[in-house]
Amino acid sequence: MRRDTKVNAGSSIYERIEDARMTDSERQVALNALRQADLFVDAFIWIAKKIGRRPVRLFLKPSLKH
């Protein structure tokens, strides 16, 4: 198999970007986009955990019975 088409199951996406055939500027753009995506996902998970720690009453509709 050719080196650029071989997929290693244990490799990370960062290693695959480093091994891909592209210019240095394209590689930098790809790495920056990946880092931004990582930050977005980390922020989303952090917010989801914060919301999950809130009491359930926070999401109940107020009613006249209470």
C-alpha cells in the first residue's frame, strides 16, 4: 500500500494531518481548524455538564398549583 493512502487505526487526526500531502500553509489552516473544533467541543461539553448539575426544578414550567 502507498504510504499516503494507508490508514492506521491507532493514529490520531493530528498525525494524519502531519502525514498528508499538502503545503505548509494548508497544513497550518487544517491544524488551526482542528484546534478550534476541539475548543468548541470542550466548551459545549463544559456547558452541558454545568447544566446537568443544576437542579431539575430549573427546567420545570411554573404553574399556579405551587
